Amino acid sequence: MSNQSGNDAGKHSAERLRTSGRTPYNLSANEIPFAPLPGVLKVLQEAAGEVNRYPDAACAELRSELADRLRVPKERVVVGTGSVALIQNLLMEYVDGPDDEVVFAWRSFEGYRTMARLAGAVPVAIPLREDRHDLDAMADALTHNTRVVFVCNPNNPTGSVVGRAELEQFLDRVPKNVLVVIDEAYREFADGPQALDCVEIAGERPNVVVFRTFSKAYGLAGLRIGFAVAHEPVAAALRGRALPYGVSALAQRAAVESLRAQEPLAERVAELVLRRSLLVDGLRAAGWQVPDPHGNFVWLGLGERTRDFAHDCEESGVMVKVFPDEGVRITVGEPEAVEAVLAVASRFYRADARHS
């Protein structure tokens, strides 16, 4: 899930670069640099001719398509205007009072803290351990006031993943009346033996809810559509919170068509993962320490040097996501953007080494 304020900042910086005659690369939001999947533009054109009609409020075709592909009952699938909207609805449903707590890793997706506060809950942020979820500390932090726990897997912005064994051990420690949200916005980009399918895990645990999105690998960020897989009581509660006709017909049709383009999807993910590897290898060759990434982005922990690095990137036409005094998240973009980042990073590292 991308951060709206960071996305806006990147777009504003990009506009400044355009007016100066330079080509901007906005790597501050976790968008992908590819056009919609084959067939999507065609169905969007068809659906655009019917915008005088309300969309299917039940998202029946899309839910059926998702249920078939995920091998779950249709009743367990909930579609919404992006996974963020669905998560907000879940918090509004399950947070009862001002003492209720929402636990999450930090740093992780910024929206968890904001959405917890909007729901009237107390955000409980548990520091990462070496850029990864500290699940033992998160389990230790659970109290009788805890209502929801977030596990962002892969984690945004560090790109780390939680393995099956450690996740199962964590879930065994979570009380059955506490909902565990597993946010899999970047699952398609995760590779290696630790890449999990948490829908399968959730099938055996009624208090686990999995959220996914069409904004990342599927490239439908501008249409705002995501989904949740939950056991029927939670799924029904989420549907009860949904805004009537909230998911547009264009978004529904595009999502269905995207799901039917699995081979092109796999090709685009493979290309992006290759670019990610080139970026990581180049950064490490230049001297940087980079955690193994499993999303469509790379994390650089820069501490107090963060703003200087981001400034140098922008001077070279590249916008990155800034976390002040912590680091930057660099989305994997066009090949030219990858080259530009590596050039900046190499110069910055050498200059920093001379001054240290």
C-alpha cells in the first residue's frame, strides 16, 4: 500500500523537473512502471460506455473469479476500494472503545498508525529487529485491550518477509479473540522459500484476515481496488461496512481481466524482480548495506544522511520516498531510473566516505 502524502510529494517534485526540461522518475510511491495488462484497456473502454449505470454492488463476477483462483468459498471474499479502505472498515468494526489497542511493527506501513487513530484506537508500535518484524516482541505486547494486530508481509518499507514457522509460532500465541491482519500488498514480488501464501494459513485460523491489492503487481493503482479473504463472520462484517456501489464498474472489469492474464503478469513480475536484483547488486557493489528485498522496492537505512541523499536523487531527476532520519524507500522503476539511482548512490557513498 502506498502512502498518499508521499505520492503527492513525488508528483509535485516531478512537475518541477518537467518544467526545467528534465525527465523525472517518481520512485516515491510504490507504483509499477508498466502499462495495464493485455486486454485491460479494451474492457475499460467498453465499461466506460456504461458509466450511466451503477456498478454491481456485490462485485459478484470478481468475487467468483477470486474465489476460484484462491480455492476459497466466495462468501469469504470481500472486495473494496483498495485494501486500505477495507482495513479501515475492519478497524471501525472491531475497535470498540478508546482503550482498545492496535499492534503493528515499526517501521511498517504508515497507514496502520493513522487508521488506528481514526478508528479511535491506541496505536502500539513495536520496533523492527534488523529491519524485520520482531514477532516475539509483538506477541509480548498483546494485552486484554488488543483488538487487531498487523503483519505486513513483505514489509513496507524494508522489504523483509516473515517465514512460515515464525508466523505459525506467532499466531499460536495470539488469543483467538484478536484479529491478525496479514497485509500481502506485495506478495507477487516475493521470491524464495520464505514467500508465503497466507490465504492457506488463514483457512485454518478464523482470526486471521488476509488483504491483497490490484494496485501493485496488477498495475491498477488509479482504479482503487483491493480485496480481503476472511472467515465468514469477519467477511460479513466487512461487507456490512462497505460503501454502497463504492467499487466502480471500471475497476471490477479491469480486475477480472487482469486476473485472467496470469502469464503476462508473471512476465512483468519477473522483469521487475530482475531490475530489483540489478539495483541491489549495484548498491552493494558501491558499498551500501541493503536488506534482501521482497517487494517492488529497496530500502536504504541512511539515518541522518537521509535528506541529503534524497536531495541528490532529486537533483538527478529521481524522487524517492523519504523517512526523515531513518532512510529512503526506492521503488523499482524504469531501467533508466535504476541507472540514475545507482549513479547517485555511488557518488554519494564515495563523498560520504571522504568526509567520515
